[in-house]
Amino acid sequence: MDAIILQILNGLDKGSAYALIALGLTLIFGTLGVVNFAHGALFMIGAFCAVTLSRILTISHTIVDETQKDFLGNPLKVDVPYVYDWFGEATGNVIIDWAVPLSILFAIPVMILIGVIMERGLIKHFYKRPHADQILVTFGLAIVLQEVIKYFYGANPIPTPAPDAFRGSFDFGLMLGFDANQIIYPYWRLVYFAFAAVIIGAVFAFLQFTTFGMVVRAGMADRETVGLLGINIDKRFTIMFGLAAAVAGLAGVMYTPINSPNYHMGMDFLVLSFVVVVVGGMGSLPGAVLAGFLLGILESFASMGAVIDLLPGINQIIIYLVAIIILLTRPRGLMGRKGVMED
Amino acid sequence: MSKTTFTRRGMLKTGAVTGAGLALPTYLSAAGHEGFTNAPTGGTVTLGFNVPQTGPYADEGADELRAYELAVEHLNGEGDGGMMNTFSSKALQGNGILGKKVEYVTGDTQTKSDAARASAKSMIEKDGAVMITGGSSSGVAVAVQALCQEAGIIFMAGLTHSNDTTGKDKRANGFRHFFNSYMSGAALAPVLANAYGTERRAYHLTADYNWGYTTEEAVKSSTEAMGWETVAAVKTPLTQTDFSSYIAPVLQSGADTLVLNHYGGNMVNSLTNAVQFGLRDKQVEGKDFQIIVPLYSRLMAKGAGANVKGIFGSTNWHWSLQDEGSKTFVKSFGTKYGFPPSQAAHTCYVQALLYADAVERAGSFAPCAVVDALEGFEFDGMGNGPTLYRADDHQCFKDVLVVKGKENPTSEFDLLEIVEVTPVDQVTYQPDHPQFAGGALGSCNNGA
């Protein structure tokens, strides 16, 4: 029982990342009709927003410490961050320690800007082209973005830890009456799950309860009629692309303490997120979220020792296996609408 | 009366046939001169540096390339000469190799066996490389080593830690200076017994490929021999990025020690996840929970940040060693590039010098002559103490370093501290040891 609870918890944070990326993918597909293979790269760029802010906050001047030697035997040059000079060492340390949560504020405008530039600069030229062309150009864009990041940040993972207050883990087992250490769960993963829930809720609320959202939903249902009513739906869809980029970026920012970011982390999530979108139903926002969590939890269960012993290799194929079963039984996915990608 | 007609088509045909006829012997002579593949002609000799320039190990590959460029500089008599000043053999004179100026070409392994073979093949066939060296993966090393054996080229392996490189997949034309999984296990086990006692229950997470298997086997057998129990050994996919599903059950198993048989990005992520889950703050039956990383790399440890603090592992070499060879190399490398070399850079630099020295001593670039010169060669002054290139399997035998993540690093390079220099006798094994069973060196191949 404790193992099952543990794997459900594990699946929730993985599912949160899938759900956030799939939500953005579905927003773009539902509004602009574009299959955006560069969406994983947006997740990765979001993570690197956190890395960038960490580096900005630790911009330093150098002082020479005569009492210590560097690797060549010269007096050691010690970097002192400017935030120490401005706010004192204690406050400076707190600011640097909270770099990842602070990056949320930094990433939102950056990601919206990148999303709008991406849409206006490249993707809008491919609206009337076949889906295959869209996939090729966005996949190419993803590779370019990945290489740009590698050029500036290198190929190695870059540690970007959570604030000290969120390090360590919480003993769920004790709370549920199990022995100590049976169900432990890191604090930051709980934060990630809660953060994902808030973002998903905010996106749905934005679409459901604002005039802007209503127009967007109307445009998703019948773009032509909304245009005939004199509404500039293209402009709103561009903003939605920016919003989807921000959602992916925020998912990336908050993921950095879970796994040290590197330039190809977007690709690791991209393929799985597409499977999530297809399983959830192309164009269905609730479907994307539901499938994200469902597949995240299933993936966790498939990694259990007892399951692998029974079905070796199942941990690597479970998501695709479930996708095949669902598409065979429900060809439009869990919550897919009639007519989407069926022409 | 004869009539001669020159047509455009006829001229082209004749030209093509003549050109091909003239080119063929040139091509054959490039490969077959002096009876071995790519025998150097003229005043230069070309070496092929096959390192990961793209992909996840690109940073490690870049460091290897820096080391090779430094080695070429020193071989050609430029710079401060580096380890040529401390190397026990004095055959190298700083005038290239056998008087030929050293030039090099590079290939990108991408840390993929097929790509690495293709780049090595291209350097051999198109660029005339007489020796191939480098790499950051055992899969790549084994694949390129086999290719070099077939082509009649010497292969001086870069960073490869699997037992199989000089075990079941060993080849007569291939040589490894880097240590291996068995040596890691043999060096680590006594230190772990001292630090954590002989009654431990270990849980292994192992990367699901060749290197992972040999490392798991080596650490398991060494730790079990001193009384530890292995509770479980779980394979993790090489492409895994989030290890939470694998780490969460560790405490439930009753284990008090986690061994991460992971390297590179896998190691960074699994260690980060394990620390996140608070494993190091836990106690199991009164014992503090411990994590072990059998193969440490400073470049990779950097990615795990503060998570490496206090965690034991092993390494082939570290820039903080205080022997004359290491100090000289660190000074050369550090002065040129502004930071200390990695263990990958060290092994690659040493391999380049060892090859050049063997050619000088043999008086020939012919692979079989080089093999003769390297087999059973004993040397010193290269950073690991007295070292033997064993003839039986072409593996270097030397001291091994047991290291620990430093608690209070003074710089971004100061991540590991040396806990023990394990003497070579403790990590030496018989050539027919079960962990190295199967395969045979075969005969050296001059190619051509």
C-alpha cells in the first residue's frame, strides 16, 4: 500500500510537468492550428531563465585573498557578489538562495516576448502550410534554440538548487500511520505540484471568465465568424502563443531544482508531451491535463521493481503502450473533439 | 592516311581513365607504404583525435581536445614541454615524432558508437591518421578499438572505464591508460569499510548498458567480500532524467546505502534526486544513510553542485595531486587555458605522449612495432606513480584515487578531495580474472 501511495505521489510531479507542457501545446494547436515541436525548447529556455537570473544575481567583483592559493599556487582570487555589497552578506545570500522562485518574475516577460517573436517572425508564415511543414520548421527551430543555449551555457548540467527552506523531504508515511521513512517526498516536488495546479487553474480561469478568453474560445470554435464580427483574432492568437510559451517557460523554471538543467532537457519532455496531447485528445485542454497526470502516474508505477521483474522493460514503453491502447479504443483520445485533424 | 578525331566525349573518357589510373597507385601507396596503413611520408605525421564535440559529453570532449593540443605543442618543442620533463622515458626530444612535425585532425564521436566509427574511419581513410585516440564512453572505445584493429591503426583509448575495453573486447592494437570498474571496486571497498563499517545493506541503481553492468559487478563483489549485503540492483534506462521512481523505494527496501552506478548526466540527476529525497538525512536501524558514486568526474560533479559533499567515489587522476608530473601538467594546462585539467584531459594527454614515446623507442610508426614498445612498458612521472602497460591485456596498472566530495570548496574546481591513493598492488588482478573473461588480444595488425 505504501509503495502505491509513493508512486502516485511520484507520478504527480512528473505528470505536472507533462500537463503544463501539453497544456501549452494544446493552446497553440487549438488557437493557431500549429503543431509546435519547438515547445520543448520553450520549456528548456524557461529553465535557463532561472540559470540566467542565478548568474545575474551572482555577478561579482574579485578580491585577492593572500592567505589562500589557487590551483597554480598564486594568491586566490575570490568572487564577491555585488548583492553582498548592496544588501549585506546575509540578505545577499537569501536573495541568491531564492533565485529560482524569483526567476518566475523574470521568466514571464522573457517567455512571452520569445513566444511572440517566434510566432510573428517564423511560425505565422506556416499557417497555411501542411502540418508536416509546420512540424519540420518547428523541430528545426527547436534544434537551433538548443544549440544556441549550448553555445552560451555549455553541454554539462548546471546546478540550480531550490531555496534552503524547501530542501529535504516530508515524511507522508508518518502522517498516514505508516512507519518512518516508508513514504517520503521532497518538499520542492510538492511545491512543483501546487505551482502546476495554480498555473493550470489560472489558464482555465483566464479562458473561462475573461472577455479575452471568451473571444479566444470563440475563435477556437469558429475563427472565420469571429473575424467577420470585426474582432482581430490573429492578434489575440499571437498573445495566446506568448501565453503558452510562458506556461512552458514557468514549468521549466520551477523544474530546475528537480533536475539540473541542460540544453537537451526540452527534447526529453517533448516527445512524451506530444503523446500526452494525443492521448488527451488533440485540441482538448482538459484532456491534455488529465492525460498528463495519468501518464505521469503510470510511468511511475511501471518503474517499480516488482513491475519490472514481472515485465522487463515495461518502464520504457508504458506510455507508448497506453497511447496505442487508448488510440485503438478511442481514436480521438480521451477528450478529443470531432473534426480536429480529421480532414 | 590516318585520320585523327578528337571529340569532347572521347577526351573526357580518356582523361577520366588516365586520372583514375594515376590516382590509384597514389592512393594505394598512401595506405600501403612501408607495409603499414598510413605510413607517414614527408616531414609530418597526422594523429586523429576522436572526441565528443557535440552531445551531452561535449564539455568533456572539449577538455580532451585541449589536452591533445597541448600534447602536440609539447611534442613539437613548443611551450614548456609539460610532462615530457618529468616522464621517466627520455626518448622524446621535442622535435615531433621521429623528427616529423606532429599535425592532427579531429573527429566528433557524438558519444555514439556508429558516429565515432564513422569519424575514425574518415580520419584514417581521408586524412591519413596513423593513430586514433580519445573518447568519453566505453561503448565508443570498444567500437573504435575494433575498427582500428581491422584497419591496422593504433588506438589509444581516452576515458573508458568498463572492464570490457581491456577484458572481453580487448584488441592487440588498442591500449588503455584509464583505470577500470574492477579497480574502482577494489580501491573503494576498504575505504568504505573503514568509514561505514562492514555491516551495510547496499541498493544499486545501475545505468542499463555495458559500463553500468561491469561497475555494478565490480562494486558488488568488492563490497560483498568485506561483508556488505546487496539488497537489490535495479537497472535504470540510459535516457532517464528523473530518477524519483527509482529512488523512492530505496528506503522501503531496508537498505542503508545507495550505490549510483551512473555517469555523466545520469549521475548528476540521480544524485540530485537522491539528495532531494533527503536520503542523506535519514537513519536506518541506527546507521546514517550513505550514497556512493563509484566513478567520479570533476566536470560532472560540478553539475550536481553541493549534492556531492561528503560522497565517496574513485577517480583516475585529480589536479590536486602533488607529484612532480601532475604539478607540471597542471601548470602547463592551467597557464594555457586558465583552469585545471580534468581526469579526461589528463589521460588523453598522457596517451598522446605514451604513443609518441613508443614510436621513438621503436624507431617506427608501424603498429606492430609500437605494440611491442608499449607492451610491458614501465614508466613514471605521468601523475599516477610507477605504471605498467601490461602486455596481457594492454591495461595500465597504477595507483587509483579514492575521493570524496569536498565540504568547503574554495573554488568551482575544488569539488573533490583525495581521501586515499590506493596502491597499485591492491587494484591489480590476474589477466584471466572472471570479470575480464572472454575475448583475446589476437595479433597486432599493421594493415595495408
